[in-house]
Amino acid sequence: MGSLTAWFGRIHASAKTVVIGMGITWRYMVRPKEIITIEYGSKNRAPKERYIPDRHRGIHYLESEKCIHCHICEKACPVDCIVMDGSREPFAGAWQGDGSYISRFTLDLNKCIFCNLCCEPCPKDCIHMGQEFDMSGFSRSHGVKNLLTDGPWSAADRTREAEARALIAAAEAEAKARKAAAKKGA
């Protein structure tokens, strides 16, 4: 008799949870303004308030004018997803940082583990984890982000980088020659 009572008790509990769940479903069908689900990609039904916490580790962004091109973030990255290139000598087409000239600062979001280890050691606090989290794209190449332009690393960026490498080499050779001439003169 005890097992029969337990069996009917489980049926009663199951029916009760189904009725409660269906009651919530019917309530949302009758009053849809109370819906708390955020529909992805919907602009007209986007939430009015922020649901992302302040310490959220989203997609990175860079304050390039503060960057001193020290490569500490690149060295701190455990998966080597940051690539930087530039010089302390000025050259045409460079993004100017704080005493540095940057031609490339990319982050491969396909590799990134969002550990925040690149942001913590930065002496100028110029690389940050943002609130953005949408990394969708049609190919894996869209996962490589150019932090200087805040867009995907493109073929135009690759061409500009190749030209910048030649300009960097020329600027650094010129600076070396000036230093050697100043040393001879002194």
C-alpha cells in the first residue's frame, strides 16, 4: 500500500509542476510586456537597462594614443593572440601612441581565452576588456580584430602593414645613421 501511495504522490507532484509551468506560459501569452527574455539581434525590443556586469570580460578595445608600444600585453598573453608592430621612430601612415608609432595591433579572437592577462600588466592602462560580446562572422578571418581601427583585420590592412614595414626599416636605419653621426661628431 505504501508504494501505491508513493506512486500517486509522484503523479500529483508531476501534475502540480506541469500546471504551475503552464500557468506561467499562459500568463506571458496574455501579457507579453512582462517577458524577460532578451531577443538576440532585436533592436526594437532591446532592453532599456544594462544586464552585463561591470567586470564582464568582453571584446578588447585599445586607447592607441596612450600606448607606448612596450609589447608587455603581447608577452603576457598565454595563447599568443596579440600581434604588435611599430617603431619609436616616426613614419608615414602610423597611429601615434605616447612616444611610439604603431602600424599593427591585432588580436585573434579565435584564439583568445578572455583571461584579462593582457590588460593587467599594461603600464599605461591602454588595453581594456569591453562590454561587447558578439563575435559572429561569416568566416574565421573576421575573428582577427584590428584594435587600431576597431574592425576586422582586412586585406587593405595587410597591404598597409607591408608598406609600413618598409617605412619602419627606413626610419630606423635613418635614426641609427643619425646616432652614429652624432657619436662621431661628439
